[in-house]
Amino acid sequence: MTTGRMSLLSPPTLTETLLYVRHNGPWRALTKFLGGYVVGRQTWYVTLEDLSNYTGGAVVPEGLELRFARLDDVPMMTAFAGRMSASVLRTWCGPSYFFFLALVDGRPISYRCLSTQLHPGVAELIRLGPGQLFMVDEFTDPAFRRRGITRQLALGMMPTLERLGISEVVGIHRTDNHDTIAAANKKGIPRIGTVTRYRVLWHVWFDYLDALNGAAARDEMDLSRGLPERGA
């Protein structure tokens, strides 16, 4: 997974840098780069999505197709070009990823991407438990938003995930990513903790604050233990 842009795996390419700056602005891009690779602090909220909430199967509207992505879909992913580079999209079509698409007239207009690999920024502190995947990203072309497509994507993936024993999705969201935080709140996905990653050149250390009891931890956290009760 050396080419999948989940941040901090390796310094970004020029293309990835320009996409990030265009999408997020120069100040956020600079602070992320410094905090991730040189010196600074990064903070993420940790969420836990219960997939048992997605029952009944997808109800696919006429004209919409739901399926897992293939490599030959990538040239058609023009709706995502302003967000992700083609090299990242190709990586998501490979092993370790569950890259699910919504298509209209054969063109991808929305995606939900999960992975067996955790966000590399926190992988030294947190590890996935059995039956868990990591939320890499989800996105819908603005022209197709507010139609319930994101939920249909989650529902459409469920038969495959259930066969594999997957029951939860762990999310790692920057605390200044207000759109993603608002979307998680709207879906009722609980926040289970906050991770802060510190870096001074090659020295990296972490703090983890549990959202349920406020307990701090600096050792490796297994997210299959100590989670809030359902509905808590």
C-alpha cells in the first residue's frame, strides 16, 4: 500500500499537492504538511460506524448502478478528478480496499472506499479489531447530492461485508474537517475518542482521549475493546 494516498504514507507528489491545495486551501495544506512530516501537531476524531444500521438492502433508483470499482472504470472517474489523483483511484481498485461506486450512464458519480489498513497517521497507536474496516473516503459529485446516494452505497456493500464478517467501520477525521464531522453527526455515527499526533523531525508521539470516560492512553489501542455501549 505504498501508493495509496491516505496521508503520511510518503510525501505527496506534485499532482497530489496541487489537488489538495485547490480543494483545501494553501494554509491548511501547509499546516498539514509541516505537522505530518516536519514539526507540529495533528488532531483527529475517531468514530465507529455500526453497520447493523444498514439493513434491508439497497433500493436502487432507476438509472443508478451500484457495484465495486474496476481498473477500467478509472478513466471515467472525471467527477473525482478534482479530489483524488488517478494513481490513488487505481490503487483503491486493488487489494486491501473495498472501493464501491454509484454510476449514472456508466459514469461514476459517487464512491465509498473502505480499507483493511488503518490511517497511517495513527497506525502506531490504534489498530483495527476483528470485523472492522477503516473509512478511507466517500464523495458524491455535487450535482448528485441530497439524493440519498451515500446511504445506498453503504447498503449496497453490505452483502459482501457481511459474508466477510465485517460489522464496523472506524473513521479518523481531522478536527477541522467540518463537513465530514457534520455528515457523521447527521448519520448518528458516535465519536469514541480523539487522537493527537505530535512530531518533531523524526520523533513522533501520541495522546488518545477516550470520549466516553475521558481516560487518556499512550499505548496501542485496540478498537474492539472498551467501546461505548450501543446507543450510548
